[in-house]
Amino acid sequence: MTLTRIGRYSKYIRPISIITDMLIIITLSTCLFKGLNFNVNNYTAYLLLSWSAVAFFSKFYHVYRFTTLIEISTKITRQQIIFFLLAIAYFPFTSQAIFNQWIILCFFVLSTLSIALAKFLLFYLLKEYRLITGSNNRKTIIIGHSNQAVELKKLFDSRTDYGYQFLGYFSDKKEGPEIKGKFEDVKPYVVDNNVDEVYCSLHDLSNEKLKDLVGFMYENNRTLKFIPDTKAIFSKNLKIDYYELFPVLSLKNSVLNEPEVQFIKRLFDLVFSLIIIVCFLSWVVPIISLLIKLESKGPIFFKQGRPGINQEEFICYKFRSMYVNDTSENETKRNDPRITKIGQFLRKTSLDELPQFFNVLLGDMSIVGPRPQLWIHNNAYRNKIKKYFVRLSVKPGITGLAQVSGHRGEINNEKDMENRIKYDVFYIENWSLFLDLKIIFQTIVNILMGDKKAF
């Protein structure tokens, strides 16, 4: 089951833009500074780091299909000015480099022109691509038939370069050829037709219907936007966008959906997992492998399919802690007779999870995230518990907020799973690198102190 649908090539646009800008900086730096008496490679690395930091905090790459040329120009100007100041700031802190204001100025002018040209060219090509092919259009419906809803539909029709495919209205108050159904028909229509974005006219919905719609769209990882009026909104995660002069409120996705944040989290995962593998697993794995083999026959590693991001199955690795059996899909119970003696120690200390650092290295998992469930639990609870699908919108983790908060081990009832989901969703909605570090630290403390639910 696919939780969301995006344009076929949309996910590549921002990485292409980032890589292009980086190549421009590298090329200009190499060409302009090679004759100066200082380490060009170090300075280029500093420039790339400075550019990335400024771009991240200024949201330089947050450009959407409805972003205007004026907004793009403003972003470029702000980015380049701060970047230029940081480029100059390097020289007072190195004794080798001789400051040449003309070369720096030349670098600034050429980089500004080159990056601006690349941005506007990409913007223009994407617009033409949408107009000619229509293959990257986002399927869109509008709930309600207020004057504002009709005006938004007209805007979609007139600005085909925005790349929206309008499928129809849903309204309890009106009928007509463009009315696809009533409010009760929205949910199945969204799923059956892979609708990307739903625009909701607040004028046409009661508060109860609005809350129900927000929950459905959030759980199914679809984009929900509001055509505002005077009613109260039931979510704090809102932002306002302007399609020309037309205001639209959007229900924001988790910060973990932002490419820059995904890059930072992935980089952290790679560095952390490599350190653990090289410095710890390189000598721990042979010792544990020998102990496992001495006690029982069978493989050293236990491999099991688990639901990952968007329910795509991946192979999860663990040290084998049980005698070989045909009931591996059954959940482990306290004093489970299938567990070996060395397995009891591995599970009590969570050392059986160490091979999952290879899963992190492969990109199937993250260091911190919702723990991957057994398929039997995933299938049993995914349609029962509200917001269950939210946890499937990010990579599963070796450790997570639910686990360090006391919600690990055996699942006896629906309440046990609800508690895990509550913490998983909180983590996704409130992610920060500091929170990841805090969870890792708490995991280490729990291992050293002992966790009664680890068995």
C-alpha cells in the first residue's frame, strides 16, 4: 500500500538544484583562487560548508511550483549576501591566505549570476515541462463550493504551469457535473484515485467534519490545504502560501520530510554507524559469534522481513538469540523456552540488536526512529489505531522515543501499541538532532542500568 503519491520526478528537483550550486562553487573556487598563496581545497570546503549552513537556515531550497520569480530573486539575494560575508570572514583567521578583494568580488559576482541563471533555467524548464507533458501534475480536489473554492479552481485552470490536475468538487450543499460526491465520499475517492492534494473550503464544513478530515489526511500522509475563512483551525502545524494574491493555508508535514533534514539525519546515521562498526563490532562480532555457535547449531545472524518506510519490506538483522525454530513470527514472551542462554544475555543487554547498524549503513534503518514491528503486529493494528501510518512515513530506528520511555517488549493488548504510537508520532512531529542525541544517551543509560522489559 502506498501512503502518498508525488510527482514522478519531483523528489529529484531539489537534490539536482543543490548539486548544481555546489558544482558552481567548486568550479569557480578552483579557477579563481588557484593562483593565490593558500590551500584552495581547505577554502573550497569552507565555502561549501558555509553555503550549506546558510541555505539550511534561510530555507534557500524551499521553492515550490507556486513560488514566484520575485520570491526566488529575494532568496538568491539574501543567500548570496550572507554567503559573501562568510567567504570574507575566512581570511582574518588564517595566516597563509592573502586577501584579494578583486578576486573575491569576482567570485561573488560570477557565483551570483551562475546560480541565478541555473535557478531561473530550472524554474523555466519545469514550467514548460508541466505545460507540455502534464505528466508531473498533482491530482487535486476541492471540498466545498464556496466563492473562494470556485476562484481557486479558476486559478488552477488559468495557471496550468503550476502543474495541478483538478479532478472535481465535493459538496453536501450543491450538485452538478463537477461535483464528484458528498463529504462522505472524499476518503475512498482520495485513496482510489491517488489524490495528491485536497483543498478544503472551511466555509462548507462543520468543525467535526474538519477534524475528521485533518485526521484522515495526516494518517494517510496526503497534503491537506485550507481555503481560509473565519473558522478556527484545529492544528498548530499550519503555514500560509500565496498563489499570486490568493492565500492558502497548508497543514505542514514533519520536518523529517525536508530534504535538508533528511540529508543531515542520513549523514549522522552514516558517521555514527561507521564508528560503531569499525571501533566496536569489528571485535565484538567474532566473540559473540563464537559464543552463539558453541551453544547451539544454526546461523549466527537472524534475518527477518519487517515493514519499513511506507511499509516497504526490508531484511532486519539481529544476532540469533533462539534455538532454530519455525515460530519466529510469534512474539517473544517472558521466560520463552526458545531463547538460548547466551540469547538471554544478548537480549537483556540489547546486544542482539547490534547487527542493525549494518541496516543503518545500507539505508534501511536509522539510528533513532520508530522500532520496526513484526508483520503480524503491523497487519493487526495498522487499521485499528489512529495515526499508525504516521510512524511508517519515516525510517524505522534501532532505538526510539517509545523504547526509552518504557514502552518496549511484549505487546499484550491494543493499549500497549497505542502507547508506542503516541511516542513515535511525538518524535516525528518534534524531531531535532538534539532529541536524537538525547534518545541515544538514554538508550545507553537503560542498557547499563538494566531494563526489566528487555527479555
